[in-house]
Amino acid sequence: MMQVSHKMIKKSPVKHLALSAITIAVMGLMQQASAQEPLRVEVTGSSIKRLASEASLPITSVSGEDFEKRGMTTLADLMMALPQSNSLAPSNAGSGTNINLRGLGVNRTLVLLNGRRLANEAIADGYANLDVIPMSAIARVEILNDGASSIYGSDAIGGVVNFITKREYRGASITGQILDPQRDGGGDEKRLSMTIGAGDLQKDGWNVYATLDGLRRSRLAASDRAELTSTELLTSIGRAPSLASGGFASPANFTIPSNKSFAAANPYYASGCLAPYSIQGGKNTCVINNAEYNTAIYGREQLTFFAKATKKISDDHLFSVDYSRGEASIYGTKIPTTSLAANGVTALLPATSKWYPGGTGGVPAVTGVTGAPLLVTWSVADAGIYETRDVQTNQRLNFTDEGVIGGWDYKAGLVIGISDRVGYLNSGALDGPKLLAGITSGALNPFGLQDATGKAYLDSISLNGQKLRVSQSTYTGLELTLNKPIMQLSAGSMGLALGADFHRDTTEDVKTDVGLAATYAASTPSRGQGARNVAALFAELDIPVTKQLNVNLAVRDDHFSDFGNTINPKASFRYQPNSTIMFRGSANTGFRAPTLFDRYGYRLPGATTTTASAWDDPLQCPSATPAIANTGKPLPGLVAATVCNVKLPKQTGSNAELVPETSVGGTLGVVLEPMKNLTMSFDYWRVNMDDMLANLPEQAYFLNPTRYADFFVRDATGKLLYIKNTTMNLGGQKAAGVDVATNYTFPKSDLGTFKLQLNGTYLTQFDNQLEKGGEFVSNIGRFGLASNGTTSSLPIITFRWKHNLALSWAKGDWTAQLTQNYNTGYHDQNLVAAQYYRDIEAYTMYNFTMSYKGFKNFSIVVGVNNLFDVNPPVTNHSGYNGYLSSAASPLGRAFNTRVTYTF
């Protein structure tokens, strides 16, 4: 049991509630253990025993040791497992690991490192990429499951995640970790970290330590888990690959622009197309073999460094400086480069080419082809998979000075952060206009693999290694907090905390000229730049009203250089009438300004990208079944391959007309200890938002094209120029639920110590309103109309219930833990024919680990992730192929081994 002295409480009653605090607690109680096992704190003079560590604000804390017990190798593992989180794993978008508390959006979750901000991910500039945080330096992670705009700033509507590094370290250690999948293929992870430190803060008055951590994960191809995307499985859920027709493939499909009545065809359809690059599709065409190219888990590399030096100037004065540098690379993939139109030129094959059907190149003749130029839709198999490399580098220098002056505890800090992101064309990238020229000249064969001349030509037009996008965001902040007891009340000291914060954010985002040539990039050179200054004053008052009731009041006044002032208060209480029950609650308002990218990012008049999924153009390929691709028919004179079941042009970018969003939220909970060694907590939470800043998910446009007709921008002929999908002020959002936590320690026995821990979240409401005055639509247990903002235009899933259940055991040098991750089922997206509508069953996955520390200087952890080798649930979601990567991993059973040697 941790003992807290009366002197500690008197000295700093609200210190850990202030902005500069490393942890959040009430009455100066420091959270130093996992919320999976609530602290057993005994405070002199308090009627509270064992429950004393429970604060007025619900906090979840996960220690570094918990990472080992749960078999986690990355911070992404933690974020995906948290019941309060609807996070995304690193994806093709390259944005890295982010956390989305409550499903409210990544931009509404504030990420801190030791209580202070990092520079945000450089493109969107609205959230932190967790992959750049040094995992080996982490002592614990604390998640505040409540809005904290009054304490931390305007972007903490959904909650706060605080990564807390080790205070000091002495000695040296090296850790190696391997995650090895049982099934063949990629997806393996290798991690190596080294830590060294010297000096004892208490004895020597100083400490210096540094840690280096490297991780590499190989790509898991869809073909490595072929059963998840097999033709039979996709057919059974209404997404048979053979339904597609006329798209890009190798050999190429073709149409005759001068003969509108000629349907798309392929000269090799009758012979089965070209394995393994394509398979037979519908209507005499070939389709790309997605199983050959799709990625189940994207490859990535991480290298992080953290160093900290601390000097104890006196008993009341401590100075420290720390530096962190994280670099993360994500490798995104697509099918091989395609012959998209470029600079107004289309991929026309003239009759003079030897590769013309029936010509000297040996391509089979096709009935009806009599010498007219052919429009070919070709995916260049020779170039191999198209791969990008997205490199994010985040650096932060942090100075902290804390002590006592004039009876006030003070803490001052300076943070300088720089976040860089560079997008590279890594492999398979070709110059689009030159590719089309090669088709026209006859140098390239769109109907098969290349001869020596064709291979040389492809090599000459390669764009591999070139930069596609260069972005940078910075954060510079100054901060000061003061706190002291100001009045002695009958129940204890009233504490006051005062603070000031000034910071400057900048962003610069440049799309290079390469985007004009790179086929998939299809981006126009652009430059977005913006900056913002924020000055804030805040105050907190901690009032022990009675021995049983404590009230905390906080208020923050922020002044934005571009949006003016906003004042956000917060009130919380903690009431414990006896030693077995405690009530707590809070209420707050929030204000979130548009991110610098949303407001000042690139603005271009036309299309900047294409839709994430293939759709039918509602006007030029009308269908009686909205939002179900490949069910429409092209208007007379139009080619199906250009308007039906294709990725349509889309405009993204900033919006100068955005206004801030506002919120009102709160919590009300109870913590119980009905018997010795059993603690239970139930916290109801609610957040209501107005003027929600978000992108419309793609399916919204196609489910109701009439309502959103103005967002389909067309020319005078009706041709679709682009779909407007910039960030907008939508309507509102209402989210509410109950967090449940239970912890029970079994009586000690000769068998050892057993503990049972449950953390879960039950959603009672998650409603979205897409426009002001519109209806609110529930998103619980379905693919609703809420998107993940800047990270994805695809809808997120919000489960009715999600939990972690852990049974742990310890005896001597041995420990073991069995962890269950569970979420309820949900309605599938069902943008398929009605006979394929379906529901998805609940998903349960187990991890098991065992550790031994009986060897001198060694500790060993072995485990099995996904113990029963459960596949992810099958889904007909249009954005994926057979499963949903944000809900479950396709890796399967994997063996986890971790060895640490301490010098």
C-alpha cells in the first residue's frame, strides 16, 4: 500500500490538476498504477481507505508492465484495444497510428507527452501520430475519459491521452522482441530497444538517461491470407470479383470511342485473362486480381529516441530537459500503375501499333474491331505493385523548471516541436503522360507482358524515389503554473492553481510537380500555409466542502489570433459518504477551432484526388439502387468504364468559411468497494456537439444524390468534374455511454495471487446530424454517417459494447495473464443487392502471456496473440475486401517473445 504523507497533500492540493501536471488527480493524489488495479492509497486524516485514489474525473492508466502482460508490441496495439477508443491502425493513407476517443474524431483527442504537446502530424495538423512516441521510455499511459478543454485547450473535447516517460533510470538494459505469425507470409514484427542511465536524483541530485527503440513490421499481402478474400467468400457476401467489368486490368480492356455501341472487351477473355494478374470479369472483360496486389497489413518501420537530463538544484527546485525524436515510415500499396488520362490525353492504341488486336504482335483479333483507335484501360503488370513510402519525423525539445517561490509551487516550461512528413514514390511509379505516349507509339504492349523494348521504355519513365508531398508543422509553447493552499477550511485546505499558456502553431504543405505526372497521385502542385497564436489564462479552485465532499472548479480563457476569445468552464465533484461508495461527476463546455489544414491548407479549383471506393455516377450511370456500384447503366453515348463502377474525381482541401465547433459534456459516476479486494466503477458520460467539423463520408453522397446534387460539380455536358469533399461545418453529434471497470483480487493461496479485471464501454447514444436542422441518425452498431475526419472518408464503426477482460496470476518469479478483447456485433454496410444483406456477429479474441524473472539479469516474456486463431469478421463493406481492418487484425495466431537483459 502506498503511503501519502500529510505534508505532501498540504503542499500541493491541486498541482496535478493544472495544465502543467504530468498526471490528473484530485487533492494532490498521484496516479502511479494501472487503473486496471486502482491504487490502494492511505491518506492520513482521511475517512477514505483504498478508494482514496479514485478521482472526480474517470482516468484509465496502463503501465509499461501492462504492455508486456498483454503481449503488445506497439502503441497501436493499446489504442486498438481500449474500449473507449475507435482508433485506426496504420493504413494506406500513411497517417500512422492515431487515437479516436469515444469515436468523436481524432482531431478531438488531445495527445500529450509528459503533460505537454507535440507538434501534430504535418499534413492534417490536427492530431498526433503515436508511432513517433518512444515506447521504450514510457512508464505509463493515462487516458482522461472526459472532455478537458477548460484545462488543456480547445481540442480536448473527446478526452486526453498522456504518455508519461520514466522519471529517472539507472543502469543499462537491452530488449529484443519478436512477433512471429503461425501462418506463412508476412506480418512479422521485430523490435530492439536499448536504455542507459546514470545518477540518483535523491542521492546524487541528478540523473541522465537515454533510450533508443527500433521496430520493423513486414507487409502481409492479401494473398498470404487468401481465405479472407477468396472469390467464393466475396461472392457469398455480394461482392463477387466477376461482377466488375471494363476496368483497369492486365491484359487491358478496351472500348472504341468512335463506336459507342461497342461494349468493353478484352482479347484474352476467352483464354481466361492473364494469371496471376487478372481474372475473368463480367461482360467479356478481365478484372484485376486484387488477391495478388491487395495488402492485409501494411509494412512499416519506426525508430525513436528519447533522452532526459534532470538536476536537483535544491530540495525545492528541479530542472530538467528532454529531447525526443521519432521517425516512422509506412509503405502504402495499390495495384500497378494504370493508364489514366493525363493532361487531357487518353490512352489510345492506334491500328499502327503491332499490339493492335489481330496485328503482328500476336494479340488475338476481336470481332468488331476494324482499325479504329482503341481506348485501353490497362494496369501495368510489369511495373509491379505501386508502393509509396510515407516518412514522418517528429522532434521535440522540452525544458522544465519547477520549485517553490514565495510559498507558491511553480512549474514553467518551454516546448519546441517540429513535425515533418515527406511522401515518396517508392516503387512501381510511372510517368503517366509518357506511359500514354508509349501506348500510342507502339513501344508498350497493353495486352501482355513487355518485350525487351517495352521493359527498357518502362525503366526510362520510372518516377521511383521522387518526392510527391512535403509538409511541416511546428509547435512552440511557453507555460507557467502556480498553485498553493489559500485557505484552511474545516475539511482541509482550499487550493488554488493559476496558469498562463502561450503557443504558436504553423503549417506548410507542398504538393510537388511530380504529382502531375504520377498516375495515381493525379494531384496538382499546390502550397498551403498558415499560422496561429493562442494565448490562454486558466484557474482552478479545489474546495474540500466537507470531509466527504470535494468540489473542483476550473475555467480557461483562450484567445485565438484568427477566431478571438472563448471561455470554457469545468466543474467536478467527488463525494464519499463512507468507505464503500464514492460518487463523482463533472460538467464542461468545449470549443474547437478548425485545424490549420482545414482553414489554411491547399485550395484548388478542381479535383485533387479520387474517391476511395468505386461508384456509379448518379447522373451519367443512373441506377434504381443508390450507392450500390456496378448496378447502373451508362447514358447513351457514354462508356461504362468511365462512369460506372469507377473511382470518381473528388475535391479535398481547406475551407476558408469554416467556423469553430462547440460542445457541452459531462460525466456522472459511482465507485464501489462492496467487499475487500473488489472495486467497481460505473461512469455515465455524454458529449453534444454543434457545427461539427468533418468531411461527409463518401456513401452519404451516393445514398442520397438528390440531396447532395450541388456537391457534384459538372460541366455543361453533365460530365462530372469533381465531388466537393472539403472539410465542412456539418450539423451536430450526440454521444453518450457508460464506462464500466471492475477489479477483484482473489484471496492469497499456495497457488499464487489471482486478479480479475474488466474494462468496458456501453454506448447508449451515438447520433449524427449531417446538416443543421436535419434528422439525427444513430451510428451504433452500424456503418453510420460519421467519418474519421482527415484520416479517412470511410465511416467508422461504433460498437454497442466493447471490453477487455483479464485474468492474471503471479507467484514468485512467475506471472501470467489471459486477456479477452470483445466487441458486440453490428449491421454490415449492405451496399449490395438486397439478398446479401447481413449482420456481423460479435468478435472475441484472446491473448496469453507468461513471464519469468528468476534468471540473473534476465527477464523473459513469451505469449500467444490471438490464441484461438480467430479470423476477423466477414464484411461486405465497400472500402475493404472481405474484412474490416479497424475492427480486427487479419494476422491470425502469432507467437510473441520478449527478452530483456539488464547490465
